[in-house]
Amino acid sequence: MNRRMKRDVLLTLARLKSLVQDDRFQLVHRRDPLAAPVTTTLAKQIVRQLQPSDFVKTEPNRNNPRQAVWIFKTGSGNSYYLKFVFTRHGQWIVFISFHLDR
């Protein structure tokens, strides 16, 4: 990971943790029962513990190619898969996926 990406990941994690702590997020409910989202309480706990090493990648949002989709995967204990976007001028998070990684 290059310097710019490391900086971007650190800034993203700081913003993510702050917004989640302030309840400024939404968990999208998926049709796939295996991709059922975690509870709000568990989401807060997991996000609080995220580290830069949990970063997987960014990719363009299929619905808005100028918007980045951030993907993280936790590595300790139960492994969780998180996929999210920042919305409302970066002041809100929509978790597209947030579930146990299977």
C-alpha cells in the first residue's frame, strides 16, 4: 500500500469511527439470509476495533462511479465483512454489507 492510500485509509477510519459513534449510519438489509447485517450495538463494537490492516480495497460504486465503496474485513475472532459508502457530503455512512464473513 502506497503512502497516499495509507493516509486515505487512516482518514477514512477516523471519519468512520466518529460517524458510527455518533449513530450517523444505516445498515442495509439484504435479501440473502447469509448476509444478514449485524445489530447496531455489534456494528459499533466492530468499527471501534477496526485497524488499517483490516482494509481490503476500494472500488467504484456501481450506482455512482464517482463514489468510492470501502471494503474492510476483520481478522481477529469472528471475521466480519464491511462494505460501505459515505453519503450526505461525507456526514453519513451506508453499510451496504456488514456481516460475518463466510
